[in-house]
Amino acid sequence: MDGSRALRPPGRRLAWVLIALLPGAAAPAVVDAANAANAANAANAANAANAAPPELAAAAATEVTGGGAVGVGEPLSLRAYLAEVAASNLDYAAARYNVSIAEAQLVAARVFPNPTLNGGTSGRDVTHHGELREPANDDAGLTQTIELGGKRRKRVAVARANLAQAAATLEDFFRMLRGNAATAFVDALTKRRIAEEKLRSAGALDQLVAANRKRLEVGDIGEIDLTQSRVDALQLHADHLSSESDAQVAAIALEQLLGRLGPAPGVPRPVVPVGNLEGPPRSFDETALIAAALERRADVVAARRALDSANAGVAVARAMAVPDLGVSFSYQENQRSHNDVAPAPEYASLGLSVSFPVPLWNRFRGELEAARGTAAQSERALRGTELRAKVDVRQALARYRLAEQRAAQFQGGALDDAAAVYKAKLFSYQHGAATLLDVLNAQKAQNDVRLAYVAALDERAKALIGVEQAAGIWDVDF
């Protein structure tokens, strides 16, 4: 068959081919990967098996029968996934010990100084014997240090501030972990949807291959058209397998944040993210977001608690300059003396003494200056953290608004226009008014538009996560 014959208008015997091809050739909307993943893949694989050569049918069947991740793992929504991350993430579990350590340090700060108990004997005469021996003395005593200057109260205030800082730092750790987990979830959703889009494209081209095979049999096209369409179909299936690999790798990355890796005996199945990135646009007030960040964002709160701890440390350093009072109580038993020179009866005695160190050399000036320097440093760190929070909110909000505009451009008709062009080119090709190259170019343009739309949705979703993470709020769901 020569190439010119491929441009000849078809006869009535091709009408059924047009009916079969046109409805499925131009899908006007992008099907959401979360709600129709299994059904879409099964339909595409069935079409590929019926219309494609044996090597293409085998590749399409792999997607459904176990070669791909679709329908094999554990479906999880974003909220369910984040709940599991909070419950089982290993790094977060390790970070929680910081709060337990701070609680133990608070208990230790409340403890009073222990008293000192002493006892012994003295005055044992080792020179004389019998009636001439001098009496011995047995004594016992108790010494207690009394802290002055409110040391214990101020030490407890430091420990409480440290506990509040540890709790806020843990919350900030989870804020970052939640943002990273949500971003990884969106990334897995996007890569799964890209794989499905490429499988859909390959399935549409498989239908064209099947139609061209029948047209070749009746002599309406040349061999070159069938060969070209088959080569392009093979390329699309190879591209789909590459994107399928990316989707599975992204899904496995979700398991690391869960602190587990499946499948294994006793371990849940691999994670399959379920969600819809095509939600309505969000409206944010920049002033309100900045106010929320300064009030509730965990790293700002942690910096504020660090300043409280540093100021309490200054008070402790001042209190350390006040000497502590030592109080000692003693009890002594004196044995009877039979010595002719100095006879004495047996008797007991009590004693009380008070000691007060004189702050002559150590007045804790170095400790006080160090505490003041730490407080000044903490104040600067707080101001820097607040400034960073403001900048983060403004940057994230600008990124989200631009991403929303980009997504809206595709939702405003670009998808339908690309589908209509492909449908028209395919119709013209069947009637001899367009070449196969025109059809392939139109299909590539449609694929590019659909993939660009998926990329825009991905960018918008991640920008939304960035906005709420920067503001210290969270109501994200897909």
C-alpha cells in the first residue's frame, strides 16, 4: 500500500470504527486518582488488552494483576495517614523523651537539700586505767542547710520554663513532621495520578492502533501509518512504566514516616494514598495569618519559653549570691569520771550552732553575667524567630496565590480545548482531511496539558500546606 492511499476518505465500512473511537478519544475532564484509581486502571487495561499487540496487552495487564501498586496496598486518607504518623513515627517518639526528661528535671528542682546526720565518740583516755581513766563522750548531730534568697522557688521557675520550652519544641517538631508528611502524601498522590494519566494516554493510542489495523486490512491506509501508531503506543507504555516506578517509590517513602516498611509478616500492607487535589480555592487574610503565626506557631512559642527560662536563670544567679544558712543540732552523752583530781557525774548535753558563709571571694558575678548574656541572646533569638515567621507566611501566601492562578487557567477551559482539538484531528484523520502526524501531535498536546494540570494541582496543594505550616494552623485535607 502507498502512503497516498492513507488520505483517501473512508467508506461506510469504517463508520463503526469512528463510533468506537470518538467517544473515548476526548475525555473532557481529568478523572481524580483517589476516587477512581482501580476502575480507571481496570478499564484502560481491558481496552489495551483488546486493542493492542500482545506485548502492549501484557504491559497493561501488569497494572491490574499485581505488577503495579494500584489496589494492592492499604488505602489511607491524609487525616488517617497523619494520625498514624503521629502515633508511630520513630523520630517523633524519640523527641517525646525530651518532655519526659524536662518533667523529671522539674521534680528534681523541687527537692530540698538533704540533712546531714553525724555521730561518733571522742575523748577516749588511752593513758590511764581504772579509776584514773578520763570519761569518754558519745555524740550525735544533725546538720541542715537552709537555702536563702528564694533559690528553690526560682530554680523551680527555671525548670517549669524549660518544661514549657520542651513541650513547645516537641510541638514544633511535629509541625515540621506533619508538613513533611503531608507534602510526601501529595507527592505520592501526584505521581500516582501521573501514572494513570499516562496509562490513559497509552490506552487511547492502543485504540488508534487497533483501528489502523482494521483500516489496513480493508486497504484504507498504508503500512507506515500502522507502524507509526504502534511505535508511539510502545513509547507511551514505556513512559507509563517509568511513571509507575516513580509512583511506587513515592508510596514506599510514606511508610518510612510511619516507622514501618511493609509488606512483611505481621506488618500492614503498603500505603496507597487516597485523596482529591481538585478542591476549591482557599482565601486567606495575610494579617490574620501573621497574627496567628506570632501567637501560636510552635517555634515562636518555644523561643518565647526559652526567653522565660533565661530570665528565670538570671533570678537564680542573683539568688546564688545570697549565702545559705547552716543549722546544726547535736546531742552528747558524757560518762561518769572517777578521777580523784577531776571527778564528774554522768550527764547528757544538747548543742545548737548556726553557720553563715561570708561571701568574700565568690559572689557569683560570673554566673550572673553569663545568665544575663543568655537572656539577651534568647531575646534576640525570639525576635529573629518572629521575623522569620512573618516572612514565611508572606512567602507561602504569595506562592499559594500564584499556584492557584496557574491551576485556574487549566480549569478555565484548557483541558476541554485540548480534548476538542484532539477529537477534531482524529475525526479529520478518519475522513482523510488530516495526517497521522496531526493526530499524534494533537494527542501529545492534550497529554502535555493534562500533565501540566496535574503539576499545577500538585504545586497548589504543596503551597497550601506551606501556608498553614507557616501560620501554625492546620485544617488541610484532600
